[in-house]
Amino acid sequence: MEQSSETDEQYEGCWSFFDVRGMVPRPLSISVEHQDSDGNRGITIFEYAVARLVAHEIDHLEGVLYTSRMRPDAEPIPVSEYRGTGHTWTY
């Protein structure tokens, strides 16, 4: 996976931690090499929110949870507090 040097930081949630959300920096663009069921290889470029989602899921494949991507001084917040922010991902 290749990623852009440009990043943003947004709240993420996960079924692994369904009751909290955490601010996670992610690249704004990623390129993912993949293979279909016939063995054909390709590269897909994902941007913004979809790049965030795909990077999150690739992390799971590598055994990484979003909490380890958070800044060292950041702490997850309860879902009730997150809901109070009124923010969705924006770009």
C-alpha cells in the first residue's frame, strides 16, 4: 500500500471498541494493489473517507487496531461524548 504524505485527523470507531471513538490521523489518499479471484492484479486509488475506511480495514488484516494509530497523547472518548460533537467526516 502506498499513501499520500497529506493527512487529516478524524474520529474513528470500530466493532472492536464499539463504545468509544478515537481521533486517528490517516493519509488522504492510498493506492492498494490487489488480486481478483482469477488472479488478475490491479491497483486502486482510494481518497478521503474511502481511503480512511480501506486503511482501517487493511490495518485489521495486519493485526493493527485504530487505537495504536492515535497520537500518543490522545485518548478514546465515549460514544455519548462523540455524539455531542455533531461532526461527521468532512473534506
